[in-house]
Amino acid sequence: MKAIIICDDEDVIAKVDAVLASLSYDTIIYRWLLKALDNIEEIRPDIVVVSASDYPRHWKTLTQFIKSGIGGKIPDVILYVPESFSDAEKKKARQLGIKGIFSSSDKSGISLFRSIVTSPTGEPAPSLEEAETDVPDAEAASISETETVSPEGLSDDKIGTAVFTHPKTGAFVTGSIRRLSDGNAEFTADIPSLTQGISPGDRIEELSLRTGGVPTYCTASVVNVGNEIIIRPDRA
């Protein structure tokens, strides 16, 4: 059996990896979501463990991609989440078919993770059963806004990698990005056809970028569209 871990926390990686190894899983670890996306279809894992702490804006789209079927195989998805993970987000996790969530790498958290992995397919984890309360759309939107992080990791003229969710199609768009002196950023897509339909003035609500450090997250506005896309990242 195979498992993929998508996480940037060394402690979580080590403990999750140990549990999976004890259950006879071969694990592949990715600290950057783009690398996982490049290889997940070829690996065809049985389980994917995603850190919503590291990817608060992309775990939902990633889960939808995984659950759409990878070479005819639909892996179980387990989320590692921050303690602040809201009831609204837990409800989204249930709707997307997440097998379970855990929010700690201490003894009790890892014990919960093990129980999620070994539970029968389709059996919800107790932590997901708690999220039955409806949350008004306005409140959910407010919660989402608190996830915005200032894009300080992207320095002037330094090339980084980035992924965002297409504002109209919802598809993942990956590529390289660099900060320009005027405060904008220039994005070059790996697959230009995936950017079709993006127009000046569009809002990018889910942008993750990396320039050698840990991933950072922000929202952005589309300024211009040509061979490259010029965007203006927002400040938190």
C-alpha cells in the first residue's frame, strides 16, 4: 500500500510517517503541493494525508482533484488541521468526503490519526461528526478572510513557484512568479491553456507561493493578461 504525505512540519511528518510505516504503507513525502500534484497520478496512493495548516486555501481543491479519481483509483484523504479549524471548514471536509481530521501531533492526536487510518472505508472520524452545525455564509466568508497571509516571501525580481485556483473554472494553475518593482508580480504558467478565461480585474482568492522558504499565502487581483499574467498580491 502507498501513502502520500503533503506537509511542511517536520514533527508531523515524522510521526505520521511512523504510523503509516507500522501499518505497512510505503510513504512518499512532499513539502510543496506542486510536487505532489506532478506525481500523484503516477503514484496512485491508497491514502493522502494533507496539512490544511500548510495549505489552508488549497486543501479543498486538492481534495476535489483527488476524489475525482486518479487512474480509476480514489484514495482516502485525511487532514491535519490547526486547532482554529472552524466548524464551517469541518462541514466542508465532510461534504468533500474527507475520511477524518486530526489537529495535533501529540500522543492523543497521533492515536486519533491511527484510528482514522484503520477505520473501515467510509466510516467518519469522531472529529468530523462534531461538525453538524450550519454556519451562515457571511460568517464562513469572514472565517475565510482570516486565512490571508502577507506575501513577504516573494522578494523583488526573485523567481518563485506558485499555484492558484482559476477564478472561473476552479482548476489548479501552476507556474513561476517574480515580484516586480511596482508592487505587482509576473506569473508565467506551466500550462498556458489553463489560464484561458482569466481577465483583468478578476480576483484570485487562493494563491500559494514559495521562493525557497515555507509556502506563503495571499489573495491577489489580476492587472493584465498576456504571455504572462500580471497580478497584484494583497497585503494582509
